[in-house]
Amino acid sequence: MENIALVVGATGITGSNLAQELVTNGWTTYGLARNPNSNISGLIPVKADLLDEDNLKVALENISPTHIFFTTWMRNETEEENIKVNSALVRNLLNVLSPKKSVQHVALVTGLKHYLGPFEAYAKSGSLPETPLREEQPRLEYPNFYYAQEDAVYEASERDSFTWSIHRPHTVIGYAVGNLMNMGTTLAIYASICKETGSKFIFPGSSAQWNGLSDVTDARILAKQLIWASTTEGAKNQAFNITNGDIFRWKWLWEKIADHFQIEFEGFDNNIRPLEKELQNDQELWENISEKYHLKENNLSKIASAWHTDLDLGRPIEVMTDMANSRKLGFTSYQSTLDSFKDLFRKLKEEKIIP
């Protein structure tokens, strides 16, 4: 039977890399987004609003996917609003597709806030989990929109008899312009500003992150795991951590990034120095850099998400994840983290996002 994929959030960092992988593997692939683009050859764009069931019904009228890959979310002011809105995104889609009876598998991408807590209580002392993070660790006592999204999948699975998989990446690294959760692009923008101004590339985070062990997730390896879990019988109805498969310390990687951009760097100096504060007055400077080098985007807020980079690099514990569950079931893909960053930086330069 033909595999028909619906990638929800196809313009994001995870969704766009997944869509490319699916198309390359010969899947019929639809990419749903509020503002879909046609950057990926072979991807069929679907314009739809997940918060509007009537709109969804019209948009999906002639589409009967066998596999749904849910890779999107919406940020709100409070976690209570996050729960309400983000669970509705999942529920509305699955409700609209339910009568078709075509869905065989739903893969949901969440992340490490499953273990570390929502934005409002993120990695706060007193609630710090044991690391490496393992899938069997219980849910935290805090309300968390990831849990609400999972529950929406579980409920629909019971109703419609499809299988599911949950995927929990660490910080996702990869190419997707305009994605507001992209540490790699944010650091590339910051390094480019440092190079232009002759400033030092200053580590913005905590001692624990500078000195401790960490890992990240290349969007391309996340795509591979999503497809693997959705087509491997033994992987059905399980949650999986997903990272590159190597570990590093930021004090090593920070120097490597500085070397790539040929700039001086400064490490942790007993104080957290937030990147959001560092970049908050740089809009005019970025406009000048964009004009000088003929870059595609001169709005700094559209391509850099310092708040999210600060959230990750400011954590009071080292954070890495255990990959044993998927490894034991046969998922053995590996990706060098240094190559993840360098590949992204080269792509950003090719696409005229950075000088």
C-alpha cells in the first residue's frame, strides 16, 4: 500500500527537513502550514489553519494520509494557554481525519521540556531530573503542553485504532529560515555580528552548560527516526529520545564555532550573560550588515531567537539524553554535532542569510 505522509508544520526546521527526507524516499508527501512554501521539490503544499476545523475539512477534503507527522506548536503567554491551544492543534486535525479511516500511524515531535518542565518552570532547582534523561522517567507535576499533545494522540489512537510514536529531540539544529526555535541560526547571526564589529563571541550561558556534557539533535537525524518509527513494527506505540549520538561540552564546541567564523571568543566568567540582552539593540546594525552583504532578511527578530538560546544555555544542569531504546530496536543512525553546525553555517551563507 502506498505511503501518504502529511507533515504538519512543513515550513519549520523539523517539518521541512522531514518533508525533504520523505520525498527523497519516494513517499507521496503533503506539507501543511498556515503559509506553506514550495521550496521543496515534490512536496505538495496544503494551506490550512489547525485552529479552524471547518477550514481543515476543506483543505484536507481530497487528502487521505496514511502517516501523520506532527511537528508544530504555537507559543502563548502562559502554559495554561499553551495547553489549550497546542492540544487543540492536534485534536482538531485528528478529528477532521477520523471519518476517512486512512491514518495508520501518528508521529508527534515534542522535546526535552517533557523532562525539564514548561517555559514557566524550566529546569528550575528543586525539580531537576536525573541525567541522562530516559523515556521511562515519569511526567513532572507541572502542567505541560507536551503532555496535553500526547494525550490528544492517545485518545484519538484509542478511537481510530492507529499506532503512534513520540519523539523527544534535544535542541534541534538545521536549516529553516524564520524558525523561532533555531539555536544554530541564532549563533550564526551572533557570530556574524561579532565578526563585523570585531567583538568577542561571548558564551551567554551557565557554568553547568559550559563545563557539563551536552548533546543536540540534527533535524536530518530526527527525520530519519520519525520515518523509522512509523515503518518499524517493534517501534510502534513508544516514546523515543533522539539526538545525534555523540556528546560534547560547550567549552569545546564554542571555540570550534568561533574558529569557523574566525573570531575571538570568551567563555563562562562566573556570570550568565544573556544573548537576548546582547542582541536587543542590534536591529539597525543587522540592517546595515544585510545591506552591505546583500542578505535576504534584514529583520533580526525573524531569524534569531536569543530568548530560546538563553533558555537552553542557561540551564543549571548538564543535559544529555539516553538513546538506548531506539538503538536496541535497530535505529543506529549517527551524526557528528560539529558537522551539524558547520553544515548549517555553510547553508546559511549559501542562502545569503549570513555574510
